[in-house]
Amino acid sequence: MASNFKLKGTLALLFFGALALLILSTMMVVTVAPGHTAVGDFFGKVDEKPLYEGFHVVNPLKSWTHYDCRQKTHMEVANVPSQDQLSTEVDISVQYRLEDSMTPSLLQDTGTAAQAIEVHLIPKLRSILREQGKSIPRAEDFFKEEVQIELQRRLTASLKEYTEPRGLKISEVLIRDVRLPPFIVKAIESKKEREQEAEKQRAELDRFRTEQEQKVAQAEAERKAAEEEAQRQRILADARAYEIQKINSAISSNPAYVQLQALEALKKIAEDPAAKLYFIDGDANMPVPLMHMGGSGR
């Protein structure tokens, strides 16, 4: 009976010893994930150097704080006042990472990675945004590309100067979106509508001007055509006048020409059997005929 009790006690002692050894061995091992560091502290005293990714055998009495040192993005929405005393809502993204070699001082001075963002990054970002907004004359200027580029540059430079000595490495600050006060948005939309209407009116005016120019060109072409026709008619009239002048000259210099023309006329009249001819002063050198076309003979 006593031997059985002694055996059970020995087995229990071995079990608890093995369990303690297992727990102790577990506490002596730290595994650090890729892109992370682990910072140990021994009863409040922080190690000067962190542990980097991999498997480590450590003091089992130390406690460990792990830090993710990979690239991350912090999103921020802030109201930025401009010189016209209007606030514009700006969406900002900050690309950053923790400086792995500085995680021990980060643990000692600030705390965890989330606490570092809350203490150092966010307040400074908001402060710089308000400060830089004072250099922008009007709220709508936030939509200008050159203004956004300059604002991003200043934010990046100022944040780097402030956060990098504290273990936060800033890669870039980007403006993702800008939202103006509603009444300014409405005013801009009204302005665009007026500009579109003015552009439409200018297009209509240009079309009307083009039509008028075409009509003027057509009228000019018709005027030139009329002038050319009038010139042609004048030439024809001059030709007829010249012809008449020549005939008159021929008649005045040759009386026989008139007699010949009279005989030709009588010949044609005589060809009509219904025609009756009367002569005035038939004894004259050039009797003048009268023609009576048919009738009762009176």
C-alpha cells in the first residue's frame, strides 16, 4: 500500500516536472514573423536591440512586444481651412513604416505601433494640414493640380522631419479626394452651366456669322456676274450702234442702196396673193408703197 502511494507520488512529480519544463522551454523560445521585430523587457528594462525575423532562444523571464515593420497606409479625413475662412474636406493617405532598428526606443518612449500612430502621426498631420491651408487663397484652389502637388510635397517633408526621429519612416503623402463646401459646389456647377450656355451662344453666333459671310460672298458673286452681263450687253449695244452707223453711212453715200432694199421689200410683199399695194407719188424716183392685207377692197 505504501509502495503504491510512493509510486503515485513519483509519477505526479514527474508529470508536473515535465509540464514545468515544457512551459519553461516554451518561454525560452521567441519566433519573429517576416517583416516584424520583437522587443524584450526584463521587469521594465527595455532591451537596446530588437530581435529580427526568425527563431530565437531567449530569457524566459522577459516579456516581448512585437512590431509590424512592413509598409502601411494611414487614411485621414480632415477639414482644411483656406484664407477665405472656408473649410474643405480633404482625404489624405500617408504611406509609412516603422523603423525596425528604432522599435526599442519606440516601445520605451511611446508604446505600441498603434500608439505611435495616435501620438505622433495623426496630430502632426492635422496640424500641418491646417498650417498649409492658410497659404491657399480660396477653397476651390484645392482642385488645382499645382496646388495639390505642392501641398503633398510640403506634407511629406514636414512629416518626415517630425516623425522619422521618433521611429516612423514616411514614404509619401497623397491627396485622394477633395470635397468643397456644398454652397461652393453649387456655385461652381452654376458657373459651369453659364459657361456652357455662353459657349453654346458663341457657337450659334459663329454659325450665324458664317452664314452671313456665305450670303455676302454669294451676293458679291451675283454682283460680279451682273456687271459682266451688263458689260456684255454694252458691247452688243455698241456693236449694234456701230452696225446702224455703218448702214446710215452707206445709205447717205449710196441712194441706190435704199431703192434696192425697197425693191426687196416689194418683192416679198408681192409673194402674198392677198396683199394689195398702193403707191404714193408713183412718179417719184423712189415711190413709197402702202400695203393692204386683204379685206373688202376699200
